[in-house]
Amino acid sequence: MKYLSEVLNKVFDSEEELKEAEAKAAEEKEKEAAEKALVSKEKKEYANAVQKVDEEVAKKQEAFLDARKQAQKILSDAQAEANKIVRAASKELSEAQEKRFEALKAFNEKFGPYSISYTGEKAYNEFKKTLDWFNSFFDFMF
């Protein structure tokens, strides 16, 4: 007589073969389920670890953005203070230059063109002072 296993959808020659095959299949199914559960548990643990690190990264990103805002404020305040200092010095320089131009104008009206000659070390120092003036101006701008 032949025996049909509805679980395995197979035909067996004896009832013993059928029961053994179904028991073996049930055992394998339980083993697979246990392995799946173990993998699922392990997968969940790893996922939790990733989520924990993601939360830490999110906090660090927020802290970084706050730090950057603070740094930008410090730089902005420093730039405003630097501009204030330079504007004040520029105003003083303009006033001094205006006085010089007035003095030159008065001299020119009374005695004719004003001229000055530099020689030796004084010529070198005046030339260097002019170069330093232009260099410092462009260094500050960039």
C-alpha cells in the first residue's frame, strides 16, 4: 500500500517512512525557524547599534552647527571691530593728507611748485615706505 503525505506532498511505501520523513521535515522546519529567529535577533541588535550611533551623529551634527554659528558670530564681530578700527585710521589719515594738501597749496601759491629730493638712505626708506604702504593695503583687502 502507498501512503501520501499531505505535509510533504509525496508518496511513501510504508507508514514508517511517511512518519520519519514528516518528523525529519518538521525538525528541519523548527531548526530553520530557530536559525531565523537567531538571525532576526542578531539583526535587530546590529540595527539598534546603528540607530544608537545615528542618534549620536545627529547630536554631533547639531553641536557642529551651533559651533559654526558661534564661530561665524565671533568672526562677524571681529570683522566689524576691524572695520571700525580701519575706518577710524582712514579718517585720521584723510585729515592729515588734507592738511598736507592745504600746506602744499599755500606753499605753491606763495613760492611756486614745491619739490623735494631724496638721496641715499632717505630715498631708500621713502621708497620702502611707499611699497610697504601698498603691500599692507592689498594684504588687508584679501
